[in-house]
Amino acid sequence: MAGNPALKAAAPVFAALGDETRLRLVSRLCAGGPASIARLTAGSSVTRQAIAKHLQVLAGAGLVRSSRRGRERVWELRPRRLLQARASLEVLSRQWDETLGRLKAFVER
């Protein structure tokens, strides 16, 4: 990871998405667009306070941002960070494929 700045930059995204509640929040924002904490907690057993803390973690990783709309704070997904993380996974996938190809060639010799 030290040799690849893109992977290092993606690490906070993967850390933030490593929690099931945060992953669910990202999924809801992807599917439903911007939402308030009240809307994000609807139908869930997770408290508003807990959701707010999870959203702060996601914001720290650059995955979401909030804005004021009247008296509410509305949260929205920042897809650019997800795309960067996806690109990092593609780099890792190519590296794995190359490594496995070299191993296969070695074993077949």
C-alpha cells in the first residue's frame, strides 16, 4: 500500500464501509437520494444519535456530505469517493490476476 497512493487514499473509505450500519446507510442514500436523519432512521431500530455518529464517520471518509434545508440537515452520497475506491479494487484485482498468472506459469514449468 505504501507504493500506491490511490490505495492509501481509499483505506478510510473501506474502513468506513466495514460497518454494517454504515454500509446500509450508503445503500439507502444510493437508492433513495438525499435524506434527513429522521428518514434514514425510519423503520430501523438504530437511534437517531447512532445514525448521526455513523454519518459523521462516512463524512470523514468523504462518502457523504450534509446541507441545511430549512430546519433539517439532509445527507447525500458523494459517489466520487465510491468510484475511487472501486478503481483501487480494480488495481488490486489486476495485481492478483498477474500474480496468479506468474504462479501458474511457475507451477507448469
